[in-house]
Amino acid sequence: MAIVSISRIQIRRGRKNAGSGLPQLAGGELGWAVDTQELYIGNGAVSEGAPAVGNSKVLTEHDNLFELSDQYTYRNGSNVQTGATSATPIRRSLQARLDDEVSVRSFGASGDGTDQTAALQRAVDQLFLPWSSSTDADNYKKRITLKLHAGVYSISNSIKLPPYASLIGDGSEKTVIRQTGAFPVFETVNGEGIAAQTTSINQATNIRLSGMTLQSNTTHPGLKLASCKRSSFTDIHVKGPWTQSGVGSTIVATQVGILLQATSTPVTSQDNNFDQVSVTGFSYAVLSDHDVQHNVFENSVFEGCGYGVVFGLNTVLGQVAQATGPINNTISGSKFIDINRNGFWIKEGKGNISKNNNFSKVGNDAGLETAPVSSVIKFDKPSNVSHHDFFARTSQLIRSFVGNVPYVAEIEGEFAGEFAFTTNFTIGQLNAYSNFIKLPADSSKTFQVDYQYKATVDTGMRKGTLTILIDKTNNTSHISDSYDHQGTNADLLTFKAQLTDQNADANFETLVITAINPAPVQASELADVTLQLRNIS
């Protein structure tokens, strides 16, 4: 029979959370819970073929599908056993599964180039504050990772990072945090979300940043680490606005790529690791005046800055957090490129190490390696180390005798270590003392130069070590040559050393070593000479 019209369909209704609650509905009967806005239909009797007596819930716009979906199993249908038996797999809700990872987009940060300050800070605060030092499982579960997807996140204030904050981007030059205000891009705070009143218990610790660019457009730090310990920074590009404009480029004291600070000597920035970090466009790539210690930079790049890594520039021993200055920090396997002045400068502090680093176009005020202005590494205090560092300056100056260019030292001051430098050239018959190599003579020191001489016409071969003593007090030098030789005419090569004033400023700043290699060495001889600058002390 055709239905002409229906004026009204009435279904059973009541309150789910009042009285006796939801009743058992008859088979096919609808029931509406007015208090929870839920719709149910009766299953019917088992005798009618229903699998079970009860009511089935009908989905409406008021239901959360994530809460209802509780059938997620890892690699469902595969041979992977997730439960105690293959018949009892672990099932989880879709909500729980998606909450395993949290995206900054869930807090409203889209990375579309607009101001994302509030959304970013809200995400950090909601995930990592309030902080707790408790070691219970629930507290550890809160130490989750916040994902920052590729995009540009403009900010107008600094983003404060409390203990255990973990922010992971899609990679430097993909995820960009761009500061538009006069603040650091990121700065660490204590467990209460403030920089003051920091103790060893609530200080910033175990922070992890990875895969992003921190872009500063002001004279403020890119990354400010205040009493931060045991934290990791990987694949981070800290990018500033400073430009290398040649001699006299303005150095701004507050324009620092990575600033390391301390509340006190015990509550300091320590045991942090920086790996594959790039710092470009700052007056100072890395700076600390406080008692920071055991921080390690490795596989990193410092480029296009006024100074590279500077420790103890404004340290006044005896002040708060300045009992020792920076100590026992290490930079290794890294590159310093286009640094106007010193690449590594320790004004105050001991036990700091530079090892296996490559310094190119450093200390030339944006000029050429053949026109050095300042030392590449400067140690104002003893007990700091340079070990197997390579200086592009050495290859340009050690054999350069044109233009009376002073040899400004690769390393200035007292230090221990070895150069990673070897050069090769030829010499022939020298019947008068002629220029051989030159070295810096900025202070009293000892050089050792290992050399090997192989004749190409004669049969001679010689291997030895030159030891050169420089006495700056009296502007004198002494050279000795310890060697073994065999074959013809390999014992005729003789050396002399003399301090010289290359630029006529009354400072005998360059050591010139001359050599004579007289007949009967053949006039056609072009002996191969290999030199290794083994160590300087």
C-alpha cells in the first residue's frame, strides 16, 4: 500500500544519565537520550535471530568517531603478534593511535608565513608545562615530541623552551622559524616557564631541537641557552642579518648566533651537544662569558660572521657565574669560512679544544689569505688546545715572499697541539742563501718542521727535523737540523733563520728561513721537498 503522508513518527525518549537509565528497547524500537544526544535501536530477542540482547547505538553528528573506533591493531592481518596470543591482539582506539604523535598544526600553527607566536607558544606550554621532576611513568609519558612541518613560522616574540621540550622540524631550510621582533628566536626557561630563580633542579634540561632554521632579523641572539644542560641540537641553521662588508665591518655585541649563559657556576649551560649546526650572519657565531662547560660542537659550519666561537670576551672573574669563564668546551670536525676576525678566541677560560677543524678565509677582514689581519685562533689564556687544525692561510703564506706581507700567526698565544699541514715543492742548486719558508714570530715559541728531501738528478735522499727557537724579548732566533741521509750530495742542504720586519712597523713579526744547496749539487737538480709543520708550542 502506498503511503500518502506521515504527520509524525514518535520514538521513545528519556534521559540516559537519570533514573534507571537507558531501558531495554524492543526489537527495532528507537530510543533517544535527550541528555547525551544519543540515538539507540533495540537489538531484538535472540529467538528472533539477534546475536545478543541489548541496544545498538546509531551514529549521529554528536558522536566522536575516534572514541568509537577501537579496532586499530598494528599491521592487522599480518603475522605480527601484538598480544599475548595471536587470538588476542592489542586493540587501540584511533584517538589513542593518532595521539602518539602531535603536530603543531593541531594547535593552530600552519607555517603559512603569518605570525604564529601564540600558536607555537601554546603548543609548547600545553605539552611541556607544568614541568615536574617526578620519575613516575605518567610524567615520562608527557615528554612527547612536537612536530613542526615544513613552512615558514613568523614570530614576533621569543619562543620559550622549558625542560624536556622536544621540537622536530622537517629539516633545516624546510622548517623556518622567522623572528620579526627584537627578541631571540628560541630561548630556554626553567620548569616554571621563567628565566629567573633557576636552580639545578628546575633548570632547562634534555631539550631537543632538530631539523629547522632559526632566522633572526635583529641584533638579538638566534638561540639563547640560559642554564641549559644535557640537550641536543641537530641539523639546525641559525641565520642572522650581519653582512661581511670588509675592513671595519661593525661588530654588534648583542648579535650572537648561539648564546650560552649561566645562572651561577653550578647552574650553568653544560654537556650540550651541537651536531650539524650551521651559524651564518652574526657578529659572533657562538659567544659565552659565563662558566659554561663540556659543550661540544661537531660537524658544524660557522660562516659569514664577524667572529667565530668566542669564550670569555667580557668575563670578569669573581662575578656571578664567572668564577672560571668557559672551560672544557670542544669544537671538532667543523668548518670556519669567511670569518672577518678570529675564528676561535679564548679570552678567559681553560681546557677548551679546537681539533680537526678547517679554517678558510678567517682573520682577513674579508680580504685574501695573503693579506692577514688577525690570528685565526687566539688563546689569551694558557691550557687551551689546537690539535690537527687545518689553516688555509698556511699554504698561502709559508712560501710567499712577494710584497713583504707579515706572517700573522695562525694561532696566537700559548697553546698545545699540532698543525695538520703538509706542503710540497722543489728546490735546485742554491749557491747563496735563498728564501726557503717563512713562519709567524708573534711571540716567543718553538717550531718543529719535519722535512724530506729527494733528489731527482743526484741519488741523494734526506729526512730530518728543523727545530726553531724564537726569543721575542731579544728578537733573536736559533735553528737546529737533525737529519739522516744517504746517496749523493744530500748532506749539502743547510738552513739559517732570521726574524724580519716585513711591513716596517718596528715589530719583527716574521721568521724567514733561508737555505743553501751548493754545487756539487747539479745545476739541473729539482729536488722534491715535503714539509710538515708538526707542532708549535
